[in-house]
Amino acid sequence: MSKNFVFKKGNEKITFEILNEKQVLSLSKSNRTKFTFYNVDKTKVNLAGQTIRILPESQTSENETFIEMSPKPENLIDGKLSVIVSYKNEGEMRIFKLLIPTEN
């Protein structure tokens, strides 16, 4: 599976993947996705977006968080689902905005 999004700042890196063959979110369906954190404490990361839910298996992984995303047409910006990822490191706030592609 390819990494759909990669964010880097120094030695910190966050990758986001859509865990399906098409690499886009299907509208009005449950889509499994994954964030992987490198040199970022995942317990200090905030995720914000509509129709997203952290999955229980995230509890057992040290550097991965699994998310279910179920986008609806009314939640989209130009056909994409917006998700904000933020965390603080050494007193500096880091904020990334994902615009995740969707299809019917």
C-alpha cells in the first residue's frame, strides 16, 4: 500500500494511508485508514474531522493509529474529506491539514 500523505518536519514524520485498493475513500461507507508516527508521541496527537472514529486496535500499537472514516457528501470540501492533525513538540505547535480524496 502506498503512503497517501507524508508530513515531515526535521526528524519527525507522519504518514497517512487509506487501507483499500483504490487509495481513495468511498462515500457513505466505512473506510479503514492508518496514521503512522515516527519520532512523534502518538498520545500527544489530536485528530479532528467529521465522520472519523479511532479504532480499538490502535491501543495495541506503539506508533500507529487506525481510523474509520465514513465521509458523506455534505462533509466534503471540493470532493475531499478534511482532517486536521496537530501536536506540540518542544513548545512548537505542528498542524497539518489533509484533504483526502473520495469517490462514490
